[in-house]
Amino acid sequence: MALKCGIVGLPNVGKSTLFNCLSNAKAQSANFPFCTIEPNLGVITVPDPRLNKLAEIVQPENLQPTTVEIVDIAGLVKGASKGEGLGNQFLGNIRETDAILHVLRCFDDGNVVHVDGSVNPVRDKEVIDIELQLKDLETLLKSMSKIERTAKTGDKDARKTLDFYERVKVTLEAGKSARTMDLEESEEQLMKDLQLITSKPVMYVCNVDENSVVSGNAHVEAVKNAVQDEKAEIIVLGAGIEADIAELDDPEERAMFLADLGLDEPGVAKLIRSAYKLLQLDTYFTAGKKEVRAWTVKHGSTAPEAAGVIHTDFQKGFIRAEVIKYDDFVSFGSEAAVKEAGKMRVEGKEYIVHDGDIMHFRFNV
């Protein structure tokens, strides 16, 4: 399944630098605002040590990690919801993403211009929030006007929907994002149908200087306090440092560089894994001599749904799934040894896939 994350933030906070670290695409990067005009799209492989371990054991002809699409969306400004700058176009690009990576400038540097003249990540976050909330309010009011007519005829479902819309309206008008709402199960689909930007899961990426990559700084603490009620992920990294890491091709040189900074891996690797957690995604594997491959499924997916990620025919004609736990595969060293030990299970249509499962599907077309 294709996963698309949109990188947003005020101009000049480090979005394009981060994007360049995440993908091979080279977005224009400069120390002044508005250098990104069109959204840049990059595809990045998801780092997963388990995939490498399986490849080490199986020795396949091909290794296929799962991927994430990253969209670098041009810097939003005050008034974007009313079309300021290229606001409507940018907001449309955000709407098409599954999750938002909101980059906040959490470093002081007199050589890098800030669009508002001073560094204040909480203020910057609020500027973006307001623009997205205003755009959502506009979307919501259009939906409300359509459902109001039906509700007036006495339609009970329409009345319930309208009552829910009223709650969302109160939330947005209070300066809160839709994701902060506690939803009943019956309301989750209604929220999904609205396609509000502020209902999307968000990760705040605190872009810090070299001295703050390990333990953060006062700006990062301010962000944490500001977003504690938002059900959001927070990650701290230095986009400039990540750019330096990306330039190092030699694994030993890269490891030494990371060690000098007090890091055990690049921040972008943690960012991608955090994005998976944010979207409640799991990974399962297929492993054979021709290919070892990682596949992405929504947390809680059934075996037929997981099979459908490979091909719809697999889901339609699903018979059973042969399942091996990752730890068992690594422990016994081969599929044959796992079978001999009686550790391979045969599961039916009701089986819920677990993160790390190694699966082989039997199906009939």
C-alpha cells in the first residue's frame, strides 16, 4: 500500500533540506524563503533491520523493502487559507497525503532568515494550524449546508450527522484541530468522509542544531508542552546534520560520524519508523529464494486483506496462510527447520496479521 507523507511548515524552517535527506530527489534548498514553488515528490525505502536479517539467511536473488512517498509542500504563510501566496494549491497538496510531517525551526542562527523575524516554534506551529483550521472550517460549512436540507425533512441519520458537524465546527472555531476530538466509533467514518486536513495524523519534526540532536533544547520543550493534548508524535533531528550523513557513502565513516554526535542511527530512519507508528501500520514479509520482500498493512488486518496487498486475486481466492514468526525463522535458520520443529502455523480467514510475520498464501483463482 502506498503511503504518502506531506512535509509542511513555514518558509525556511528546513523542509527541503529534510526532504533531500529522505529521498534521492534534490529539492532546491536555500537560506531564504519561498525556494520551493512546486511540491517535490520523492520515494524512500523504509529501513528495517529484520528484512536485512532475512536476506542474510535466505540469500535471495532480490531484496525488496517497502516504500514511503514524501511530498515537500511549499512553505505556507499567513492567509494561505484565503489563497495568499499559492495557498489553495498548497492546501490541496496536503489534503492528498495520509499524514503530515510538520517541521518546526528549533535552532537559532542569525545567518538563516526567519519569515517572522524571530525563532519561536510554538508561534510558527499556531500560524500553520490556524490556516489549516480555517480551510477545514470552509470545507465543513459546505458539507453542513448540504446536510441541513435533509435534516430539516426529519431524516434521523442526517440529524445525527449534522449534530456531529456542529461539534467539529465548535472545535475548529475554538482554534483546535479536528484530530484533538474524542470520537465515538460511529463518528469515525463521518470524520473520514469530511476529509479534513486537521484530522490527519501529525508528527512534529523539531529541527535543531548539532548540539541539541541528542537531548533537545528549550525550543523543543516548548513544542512538547504545546502539543501534549494533540495525540501527535514528536521527533528531534538536525536536518543539516542529516544532510551531512546522507553524503557519506562509506558505512564505517557514517558510523563514526554518528558516534561522534552521540547517535546510533540517522534521525531520518527514526522518523520513518515513527511515521509507521503514527499511521498504525504493520509490516509482514514474504521470503523465498527469488525474493525477500516487506509488505505494509494496516494494523489489525486479516490474512486475506494482507494477501490482497500482493494481488487482489490472492484475497478473492484466499484458502489459507502459512505463518512463521520472525523470531522463529531467525532462531531455526530456515523455513524447512521451522517446519520440522512444528513452528509453522496454518491460519484461516479470521487470522489477524502480526507485525513481523513471514507469510505464504495459498489461494485458488
